[in-house]
Amino acid sequence: MAGECTPVVRDLKEMMEEELWELINDNRHRISLDVRPCIVIPYLRQARVLTEMDEDEILSCHSLTNRSMRTSYMLDLLRTQGRNGAVALLDGLMIHYPTLYTQVTGRKPSTEPSRFSGLIKYSELTEYLVRAVTGMQKELHEARSEAGKMSARCTSLETEINQVMEHEEKSRYLQTENERMQRQIRALQKEITKMKDEKCDFYVRYTAAIEEKSAVNMRLHDLTLQVYQLQTELQKVQTENEYHKRCSLRCMSSLNAPQLQEEVRSLRCQLVKAEKLDPARNDILAQDLAEAIGSQAELAEQLQSYREENEQLHRDKQLLSDQKESLGLQVQQLTLDCSMHEQKTAVFQEQMRELQTERAQAYQSRDEAQAMITRILSEKDCLRSQLVELQERLFSQKAVDRFRERRQSSDDLGSCWESPSSSCEDSPFPARRRLQRMNAVNPMSCAISECEDPALSSVRSRNAEPPCPESLRRREEALYKDSRFVFTFVMLSGLETDSLFEDFVFLPITDTEGKQTCPNSSQDGTSGDSHSQTPVPPFLMRSRPKAIRINGRVLTISFQGETLLQQLSVVGGNRTGVFVHEVTDGSAAHMVGISPGAQIVEVKYEQREKALRMVLEDSTLEEAVWALRQVTGFCHLSLRPRPDDYQDLLQKLQSKDISSGDSIYVRVNMSLCAGSTGALPVSCNDILHVTNTWPSGATDSWEASHVHPCQLLHLQSGTVPNYFRAQGLLIRALEDMNFQTKSQKSGRAAPRKQSVRIVCTGRQGRNPLWVSFENEGSPESGDTTPKGCVTLMPYTLVTPHFPPVCRPILLLPSILGRVLEKKLVGWEGFQLLEPETLSPCEHAAGLQKSEILEDCEKPENTYYTTQSVEKIMKKGIHCVLPLGLDCVRRLHRADIFPIIIFIGQTARSAHKLRSKLQRHGHTEEQLLACSHSEEPLLDKLPCLFHSMAPDSWCDSNSLLTRLRTVIWEEQKKIVWVEPDLW
């Protein structure tokens, strides 16, 4: 049964404006990427939804740097045209992009006239289709010539590829040479290592030699001391010998003399031996010292030579490393050139494939257009033949009627000549009158007019006589009725298109008898002043000319509201309501019974012959003051008595619990520094709580406070510029940024770059922030007409949301998100969103309910849905979304608010993820291009996002840790969402 079910697709003519634009906004990203504005704009110009100025702005604006931005800006301009803009865009897609039309609407394209919206007439549509076919033929011819050029370019690219191959061979040769040099460097490094080891051995030997030398010196010193001691002992022994000799000579007898002589001889021998032994030992020590000194000198010379060889090796190593770096740079440059040529070749091949598909589409469109032209020509021939037949019948019928009229006129003339004295009552025509100039033009019409009613003949008389006063009065009444019908039709048609006139109608002035009379006609019916006065359009009257009671105890009071703000003053705001605070005694407001404590629900007044209506029930104090200031004449005030609420408001104002009844949350779209005293410094994307839009003494400022990111608490309070002044500062900031860009191009020093978020919005609906910009006219200048709002918005309204469960995760850029989501899913508390298989019937129903987030490429008939996201969220875990930015608005419609994390990229940070990107088939250049293309789209999101700086992480592990911390912090924050400005 599921296979037999077919998707129910609504007719585009039955869809309302919001449904059409919701359908387009769901596919806005796809339209921005695929549609070329230069192809669709001619049809949009033909449908009168774009002007020539819009075309020049789309195609020639310098700020629109690529095709996607131009297409997105074209969609913004078409949104201002309402339903006609959406229908014309879909018709253009059906003609020029049939595949995209089927993807957007779910309908098959057809060139039948009944399938078009009717914005262009049938003949103009045929002419446009013929021109489109001619243009396609020209484009086909240009495509063929371009294909020839591309083939020539491909030939040249082949030659370049051959050259690149030669360069690649050279690079390979250089790479082999580099490897050989590296091998030599490694061999030299080994030799250097060996030499270092030998040097260390030499150092050890040198140290040992020095130690031996020091030991020899110590030994020599000890031997010298021993020789000195022996010499001193020898002297002592000599002195003792001399002394004993003298004593012996004196005391001993001559018998002891031989013995003494023998001892003396022995002592002398010992002395001689000692004298002989000391010089030999000194010579040995001196010789050893000389040898040690010589070996030290040789070691010093060897050490010096080793140092010189080491320095030479260092110089050779540095030279080889420089050569290695230069060769590496050359290899890298050749590799980049080769990859660039490969990319160019791939781009050229892709362009060739696109040209072939466009040529096939052009052939198909040409065949369809030719078939349609053939069918139209055949229908035209049939209509021409029918027209010829009808003309022949008409001519024959006219001839018969002319013959009958001549015959009847001849019979009538004959009867008149026979009875000339008959009266006017007996004949169908009166007596023959004197021929006049107007009657000579058409005598039969003159004869018929003479038999008409006298009143009608007086009004539509063609006679030369002056009319009577009664005839003038009847003629004036008839003309007034005609003018009343014309003006009533014109103004009522304007009421259907302008929502401000829904409570006003145009009525003629009614006299006391209930008859409708002209305002300029006299009361007595005479022609005294009516001859000089010309009838004017009926006066603009209220549907409720007097004070009456309506539903909800709301009283509407009509009075003369000249300088209304001088007659009464107001307090309150959008949270409490706007109340009458003080009423001037003796004023018109006081005379009709307006008293303090009444809430002003709405005000109606006239301005430049237009009826205006302003609802003040939920307006801010600034908006209420502006609306009441516009009243310069007769007005209607709708009041609701609320004395208790008014007294509560006064007590809070007196106790300074609040400064007014205003309470709005806004998102700042620019950076504002703290200028004067009390000014609140804010940055772009800050959330402010505005508590007073009309502070006393500073009517060009608002009182606001920073909001805590996790709770609705005030942090820092101060004043910020109101909407009009902030809009001027925003325009000045954009001019400074433009001047900064020009100064950078010219080489001059530029000021510091400011952060600005450009928000585009439509002109429908009422936004309380626009009033301060529309308050350009002053009472002195007399220009109090409200201007239309522009697209630059310094503040946008936001609404707080408190998600009770874990929010989904959307990682950007999308290429990096696909790389990191597998690692992120491996953690506890995270699950990847899986696609669901749907039948065609279920897919069509999901598209109508906006439950389809995105199509899955593989396998077929699988889609990502909001139900899958909700199932994962109900488990209390984070859902990782493998989707793009187009899913954010669809999730918001389902009250699902994802955590959007954008990871900023630079060449250095992308290089850190090189291995992971190559694993998934991506390159660093693709990651940088994806980051640069998705970063501008973040400012168009209706919610805040978190941006991670490239230098906040060093590798993939630290990046994942940082991501987990950011997700935990973002989960605790309040979600601020902007309303859909379109």
C-alpha cells in the first residue's frame, strides 16, 4: 500500500505568501549555490518584480563578491515584493532550472501556459519564451565557442601537464640526489661520530698524561727534598767528624790513630758514593721532565689539529643542511605546482561537464519552445480563420441593417410629407428643427435625444441654448454621483492593499433628511454659489464618528487632537501598557472626559488625506509618544479603564523599582564603546535588556543592562543609543570599514577594524524598534510622515528559551565536523544522528510538515528528520548533527535549539589536522575554503553561536577536550532566538 501512495503536492496558486516564502527559505542555501542571477533576472524584470536599479545593484555591487551573495541579495529584494516575488521566482526556476524547481516544490516543470502564475500576459510570455530560446541558442553558440576555447585550453594544459611531468621527473631526480646527499650526510655524521670518539680518547689520554706529569713533578719535588736532607745530614756528619777528630787528636792516644784513619777512609768513600749518586738521579729526573714536556707539546698540537678538523666538519654539515633545505623547498614548490595544475584540470573538466549538461538542457528547452510555438501558431491560425468568418458575418449584417434603416427612413419621410400638420404626440419624432452644428454630426442621435426624458436631455443636452438653473442643478448632482463612484472605487481598492485603512471607509456627507448631497452645494437648492463652486471628492469620514462602546470595555472618544501631547502626557510601556498620566485643564481632551489611569489601546487620525491607525496596546513608550506626536487634527482615541494597574505602575515608579513600563530584549549588531558618562559599552552579539525607551533628559538614548548568560539577571547597566542614533553609528562604522579597505589597498595606515553584523529584514509587520528611525520629521519642519524602515538594523528583538534537555550539536566547518563527529560520538553522552528510510508518501507528508531536515546521499530514499533528533534528546544525551546550516531554521520551527560551534581555521591550524583530513579524503585547502564560505553565513542565523579561536588548541586531542568544555558551558546558557524577519 505504501508503494501505491503518491505524494500530495499542493498547487502553488493555492498557497499563501508565508507558505511560499517558507518553501523558498527552506531551500535558500541550495538556490543560492545553483541559481545564476543574470539568467533569472530578465524574467523577473518581465514580471515587474525587479526594476532596472535592482538589476544594477545585484550585478554591479562591489560588496557582493560572489554569485551566492548576489543570489541571496536577489532573494532579499524579491521578499519585499510579497507573493508576486515568490511566484515569479518559482516561474523563473521552472523555465531556467527545472531540476531545482522540482527539488524546491516537488512538482514537475511544464511550459504550458496554465502552469504559469499569470504575472506576465500570454503574448508577453510567448515573446519571452521566444527570446529565451534565442538567448539559449546564443548561449549554446557561445558555449560551443567556449568549448572550442576550452579544448584549446585543454591542449595547452596537456602541454603544461607534460611540462609538469618533466618537472616532476626533475624533482624525482632531485629527490634521488637529495637522498644520495642525505646518505652522504649520514656517512659523514658517522665519521664525525667516530672522530668525536677518538677525540674523547685523546682527551682521556691527555688527561692521563697531565696526571702523570703532575705525579712526576711531585716525585721530583720529593727527591729534591731528600737530596737537601742528605746534604744537611752530610754537613752535620762532617762537622761531627771534625769535632771528633779534634777530640780524638787531643784525648786518644796514638794507638787509636790507625782505627780512626780507617773510619775516616770509609766515611770518605761513602761521601764519594753519595756525591756520585745524586747527579745521576738529577739527570734522570731532568730527562724525564724534558720527555713529559715534549709529549705535552705533541698532545697540544694534535688537539689543535682535531679542533680544526671538527670546525671544518661543522662547516661542511651546515653547507649540506642548506643544500638539503633548498632542495626540499624546490620539491615542495614542484609538488604544489603539480597539485595546482591537477586542480585546474579538474575544474576545467567540471566546467566541461556543466557546459554539456547546460547544452543538453538548452536543446531540450529549445525543442519544448519550438513545440509550444508550433502549437501557438496553429491556435493562432484557427483564431484568425474564426475572426475572418465573424468579420464577414458582421459586414453582411451591417449591410442588411443599413439597407433596412434607409428603407425605414424613406418610409418615414414619405409619411411626414403626407401629414405636415400632425403633432409631436402622434409621431415618434417631434417637428423638424433647425439644423445645428452638433446635430449635423449625427442627426439620428439628435432625433433620438429629443424623445428622451427631459431630465436626461437637460443633463446630456447638445443644444447651443444656455441651460436653465434646474438643469444646472440636475447636471451637478449627476456629475457628483459619477465622481463619488470613481473616488469610492479608488479608495476602497486602496483599502484592500493597505492594512492601515481597515477601520476607515469613504462616505459622502449626509444631510438631516438622510439624503446624500454634495458638500459644496447650497442648502436652499438655489444656484447662487453653485455656479462658482466645483464638486470635490467626498470627505474622509470615520466609520465611528462619535464615541461609542466596543468589546472589552474599550471606549472610543473622538475630539480635536491638535498638539495632543500638550493636552495630555503618558507613562508605561509595552509590558504594562501605555496610560494617560496627566491631562491639561481646559484642553479638548479634558473637555471630552479623558482622565488619568486610562490605557490607550489605539489611536486613529488623518494625515494628508489618509486615515491612519496605530495600535498602542503592546507598544513601547517611545513608540506611543511618536504616534501621539503625529496627531495634528481630529482623532479617535480608544481607551480602556485600568485604574488599579495604573496605581501599581505609579507606586513602582515612585519607589524606583522600575524606570518605565518597557521591557524588551535585543541583540546588538555592532560594537559600541563607552563614550560619555553612563554610556554602556557593548560588543557585537551582546544581549541587552532595554527597560526604558524614553528616559527623561535623553530622548536619543535607551536605558539598558547586560544580561547574565545563564540567568535573566542584570549585570552592568547604562545607556545606549536609540534605534535611530545607533543606525547612524552603524552606517558610519560601515563607511569607516570601507575607508579602511581602501586605505589598505593604497598602503596607508588604517584604523582598527570594527565588528559589525549586517541584518536584512522585510518591510512587513510592525517592529517597535523601527519607530526611532522613522522619527525624522519634526513639528517645526512639518514633515511628520513616517518613513519606511531600512534593512540595516543595529538592534534586533530576541526571545529567551530554556531547553530542558540536552541540545543537539552542530560543528562547523562542515568538513571538520565530519572529521570530529566520529571521535565525539565515541564519548559517553553523545550519539550520531542516523537517517531514516521513508516512502514517497511519507516524504511528501514530512515536507509539508517541515519535518525533513536534509536528504541523505547514500543510501537512497533516506532522510534526516526532526523525529530522530527528538528521540535522541529524550534519552538525555547530545545528538551530533552531520548536517549543514540549512537545518537550523527547520529545527527552530520544531522548538529544537542546537549548539552551533564554529572552529576558526588558519593555514597553521589546518596543518595540524592534515593527517586526519587525508584519512577522510580532504585537503587543507578544502578545509580553508569551506571555512571561508560558511563563516559569513553565521551572521544570518537567528540565534547565537560559539566561535573557537584557531590558537585555542594545539592538536586533535586538545581540540576535542576544548569542544567538550564548550558544549558543557553552552548547555547551561539561555538560548536567544530572533523572530523570522521575513
